[in-house]
Amino acid sequence: MTPRKRGGGGHGVSFFFCCFQSSDHPEITYRLREDFALQAMEPALPIPSYDELDAMFSELVDELDLTEKHREAMFALPAEKKWQIYCSKKKEQEENKGATSWPEYYIDQLNSMAARKTLLALEKEEEEERNKTIESLKTALRTQPMRFVTRFIDMDGLTCILNFLKSMDYETTESQIHTSLIGCIKALMNNSQGRAHVLSHSESINIIAQSLATENIKTKVAVLEIMGAVCLVPGGHKKILEAMLHYQKFSCERTRFQTLLNDLDKSIGRYRDEVSLKTAIMSFINAVLSQGAVSYFLEFRVHLRYEFLMLGIQPIIDKLRSHENSTLDRHLDYFEMLRNDDELTLSRRFEAMHIDTKSATQVFELVRKKLAHTDAYPHFMSILHHCLLMPHKRSGNTVQYWLLLDRIVQQMVLQNDKGHDPDVTPLENFNVKNVPPNGPPKKIYASGGISQQFPFLSVINYSSLSFLLMWIYHSAFICEFISNDFICPSLLDLYILCLCFRLKVSNEEIKRAILTMDEQEDLPKDMLEQMLKFVPEKCDVDLLEEHKHELDRMAKADRFLYEMSRINHYQQRLQSLYFKKKFAERISEIKPKVEALSKASKEVLHSRNLKQLLEVVLAFGNYMNKGQRGNAYGFKISSLNKIADTKSSIDKNITLLHYLITILEKKYSKVVIFSEELPNVPEAAKVNMTELEKEINNLRSGLKSVESELEFQKKRPQEYGDKFVSVVSQFITVASFSFSDVEDSLSEAKVLFLKAVKHFGEDADKMQPDEFFGIFDQFLQSFGEARQENENMRRRKEEEERRARMEAQLKEQREREKKARKAKENGEDDGGEFDDLVSALRSGEVFDKDLSKMKRNRKRINSQTSDTGRERPITKLNF
């Protein structure tokens, strides 16, 4: 008869797991042992007819739950072999007949144990009896025919186990009973039907994940092995991420992987020499970072890895190396190799050799260079400027703001065009792909519904100061405007003004502040800047003067405008007050530029190490250009930066600068740290003399304007409370002295700068500070980067040698394990396909193909780099 098709799995036969035979998901396959005979025995009964034997044998094979391929292999056996296998298996079933027909017994026992939630009132013997019953169930789920498993599933045995796990008290959670219950789930998943049932259950993986909260190490390891193996089956990766998110809420953790990293880092008490748990955690982490959607989605993989890096996994990995355990090291190597491979891929996007993701400065520079000269750059700067205004106090809940910003950026990276996010923690009701590029998704202008909701807005001239003051007086409504997506681009400055300051001052207080030159510091600089933009025109003042008899009926904003217009020289007073408030700030911005210019000029003139470095460079140039141009007495300083552009003909990543640094470190060790003698050069490279002199001139003209207004105010009668003359007179005295000091410093800096330019043979009339010091600054940066790259190359070489030794040891160990497996005595099968999956994950064999692929890719990339690295060989250098 034709054998019926069944799903993969099996009981009573041996299987093996074949990892990564193609680029698809790992496929679970099976193999019958060549010595499959259960026992060497002669059947006690005579062999039946062919048809009868075929029917009986078909029933037996159905219970074994084999794949089609292995079913065919079984049916191809000779009749005598079939009858021998049948009799052997039936005898085994007769011996275990009592247990085979009792799923109901185990389910009743589970329900009874779950109802009695605590172990405190139990004797030790009673607790051991409970555990013995659960262990018996675990054995039955592994060894009994499929009908036992099917009946256990049909009677909702899984739900009974899960309910027991959910209802356990602390004592039960820390006992062997907990470990045995997880073992029952693992045994149930060891065949296709049971595994499909567990994965389709709405709560199973979440409840299994809750068991990570225990301090029982054996339970933790069993849970992690199940969850890691689930990552490897189709659809399992997403379930695991959902389960970790559930666990985060269950355990009230800040992030979903925090508990795992805490356990990985523990090294005291029971965790001191506990390698099995740390190995299980690393194998789980590697499964999360290599399976499912992350296997083909780089951004998603990097996103998940950042979660672990943010929790500090890298220093923990470095510490775990001290265990010197080959299996653990295998998982550590895979994590770091996968990370290095991804960073290499990212670096190619940025046309960089390496991206140090631990360096905030390097990451920022890469993003800045990528966005420079693009339409996105102003928005990038806007983001940085607004980040400066974000809450940053160590106490309180300010981290929530940064978390929200982090999540928004993450979702922008991960979402596809349809708004789908492969991660399971997206922001609800937030689809970044649906935001129009020209602004917020909707705008409500004042001519529409806003005026109905807030009637006072309908009578305002939005281009006048009246609206500004009305906005200030009704600032309480701003939060409501934001929540209703009120955006009016032409009023953005006013909106920001009000949002930042929320002024609640009366007309009299503002007037008094202006007359007293704001002695009490009631008016911020930014407020004055906005008020200057909305100084009333003469026509507005005349109109208000005509209606001054209706002052009591005027709106608050109009009354304010009227009061301000009665202040003599209102605009000039505001300008003087604003200049006074900004003067110290502007001086403090100019002084560092002048000082940097002066100090940097002295540094390049007197640095001994710089002088010796230039001598070595000249010697290099003369040697390389020996012949017609080989006896030069000097060279242009701009040639310094050509050293970093002169690439090796063998490896384009190696430049003449790398070689120069190697020589300096060997023979002129002090010269290598020449940058320590030039600390002010980077700041001087930012100084633009034209802009600096413009700033000085603006200050000079501003002082003259204030002095002119002071002379005007001195000639007119003073109102009561008007302190302009006294306050400004004192300010002019102090400000004039500060300004003169800055002018003198600038004159001295110019003299030193001209001396430095001439010293290096440059044209003093054409060379500006930013250009002159920019050459040195660029060389300093290139020098530092090349020195770090030399160090990185040394470390990579050492690391490759270490890994080569480790791989040789691992290969030798695998050969020993292989020989041991072959030499293993024949016996009953102690596991099935899920066990093989867990075993391969535990040992790291499941990642072997990925490791080999990454190594091949790295060799290919290095080969391509060498082939294409012939842009500018080291031959002649123009000195």
C-alpha cells in the first residue's frame, strides 16, 4: 500500500541536523542509522502475509512521524527486516503500555500541582515525587508513539504546563520542578506536530520567556536554548522579539535585553565560574542578530546590535575571554566577526576604511561629510541646534525625551515605503513615510477653524506687534495649539518666542524695564531681538493716537502698543539695550579667535618637533626625487598634505604618511607627538580674518550709535524713573576699555601671523589664517588618523593570528568530537530534530557557514582593494 505523507519529526529513531546547505533558512533533515535494528531478536510469531504485514508496518511507520524520504526507505526494507522491527517495537510498547495510554493522568497531575501554588507546606519527599511525575511526562513526550503526543495536545496539555508556569510562587520558580516543566515543552517541540502546536499558541513563547526571571541557572539555560532554536525556524525570529518585549514589561526593565546583559556580566556567587549560562546567552544573542529579517536587512541587524552595544556588551565580551572556553569563544568570535563585517559594509557606504562606532566624534564627522552640500544639511544642523535645547538634567524623566527622539529615528531607518517596521516595537500611529516633505501633515490657518475656537484671534493684524503681544498674553493656549497641529509658518518666530519665554508681565513693568535699561533683568536678549522686529510704524502710532480716548476699550495688545509708543526714542532705546546685553557675549566670542591666532602663530614658529618633522619630510622628498629635483632646500607647506594622498602601489589603504609615521616611531619617537606643541592650531584654522575684522567694525559702529543716543538723551529733560543716561554712561566707560583691549590684541596677533607666514616662505598678502593654519590642521588630523590606522592594523594582525590559532584548535576539537560520535556505542536515540537544533546552536556549529562566508568575502574585498589600489604609486613627490 502507498505510504501516507506525514510531517517531519520522529520517536524511537535517530536523526541528525544538517546546517546551512543552502542560502535558505536552516532545514531540519533526518537520517536513519545504518544499524537501525532496535534489538537483535528473532520474532516469536510467524511472519504474516505480505498485504497484512504491509498494513501493520504502515501503522508502525505512521507512529514514527517520518519524512516522505525516510518513509520510502523504511518500506523498501525486506519483509523479514520489517517483521523484526515490528515485533521489536510492539514488544517495547507492551512493556510501556501503562504509560502510553495515560496523557490524562499527567494532565490531572499538572492541574493538581498548579492549584497548590506553593512548595512551602510540602515535605521534601512530596516535592521530589512532583518532580518525578513531571520528568516522567518529559520522557513520555520523547519516547511514546505519536498518538500519545497527539492526545496530549488534543487535551490541551500545553495550556496546563503554561498555566503551571504562570502560577508558580518563588520557591517553585527556583526549584527543579521549573526546569523539568521547561524540559517538557522542549520535548513536545521535538517533533513537527508538537512544535507547530507550541509556535501557534498565542502565549507560549511569552510565558517561556518569563522564566528568564528565575535565578535557577539550569532553567535559564533551557529557556535560552529553546528561544535561540525558535529563532532558527521560519517565523520564529519575530516571535522571539515579541517575547522579549513582553518580558521587558513583565520584569519592568528599561530595555528588552537588559536582563540578559546583566546575567552575562555577573561574575560573583553562583555566576563566578558559570560558563554554560554565558554560552547560552551569547548563542541566543547571535541567533537574534543573524536569523529572520536581520539576515538580509543590514539596517535592522545594526539596529538590534546597537541595543546590545548600548547596554555595554563589548566590554563584557572582552571580560568573557578570560574564561578561555573554546565553545564560548566561538560565539564571541562570531559576534565580533559579524559586527566587523557589517561595519566594513557601512564604511564602504561612506567611502571610509573603518567606522569606529564607539567614537561619537567619528560618527558625527561621517554623517556631516555625507550630508554636506546637500539639501538635507540645513535640517541636520537644525536637529543639532534643537538637541542643544533638549532637557539634559541627570535627574527626573528627561531621558524620555531622548528615548522618543531615538525611537523616531530608528523607525525612520527601519520603515519601508509601506510603513512596515520589521521590529516589534514601533511607535503606534506614527508612520514616518506618510509625512509630506514640505512640512507637517496638516496645517490650520487663522482664517479657518482656529478663529472659531479662539475668537480673539480673528480680529488681529498678524503682521503687527499687536499679534505678538496678544500671543504673549494668551500663551496658555500654545500647548492646545500644538496638540491640534496649529502651524502658521509666517508666525514661527513669534511662536518660538512665546514657547521659550511665556512672559507674564504688565505694560507698566515692560515700560519700566526699558526706561531703567532693564536693571532687574526682566527682558531676555531673545525677547528684545523679536521686539525690534516689530517696532510700530509711524502710521500705527498715529492711528493709536487718534483713538487714545478709547483706551479703555482697546485690546490689551493695542494698549501695550500705545504705551510703548509714548516712550521717547523707543526704537533707539531698544537698540541700545539690546547692544548692551549682547556686548559681553560678542566680546567673549571674538577674544578666543584673536588669542588662538596669536598663540598658534607662536607655536608654529617655535615648535622644535615640527621643525624636525619637516626636516624628515624634506629628506624623504629628496630621496624619492633624487636626480634633477633631488637636492631641494625646502618645500611648500601645502605639500604636507600630499603625503597622505600618495598611496602604495600594493595596497591603496597604505599611504606614504603611514610609512612616515612608522619611521618616526622607530627613530624619532618625540617627533610623533608634535601635535602637543600645536594645541591652538585647530582653533586658528577656523579664524577668517575678513569676518573677524567685520565683527570688530560692527562693535565699533554699535558703540558709536550708543554714544550718539547717550548724547541725545543728555540734552533732553529726564523723565521720572528714566536711568538711560546713568546706566549707559557707565556701560560706555567699561565697554570702551574692553573694546580697546581686543583691538590691541588683534593688532599684535596680525604681526605674529605675518611673521609666521613669512617664516614658512608664503605670500603674506594672499595667505589668510584659515588657509595657513588649515594646512597644518589638516595635516594634524591626517597624521592622527594614520597613526590610529597603523595601530588598528597591528591589532587586526594580532587578532587574525589569535583567531587562526583558535580556529585550528576548534577544528581539532571538532575532529575529536566527530571521531567520538562514530565510536559511540549503539543504543536508543536520546533526542530528535529540535534537540539537534539546540545542540548545533549551543556548540556554534549553526553559524559555521556564516563564518566561512564572511571570511571568503573579506578575502575577496582585500583582493579587490589590492587590484584597484593603483591610483597613485609612490614614485616621485613634487617638492
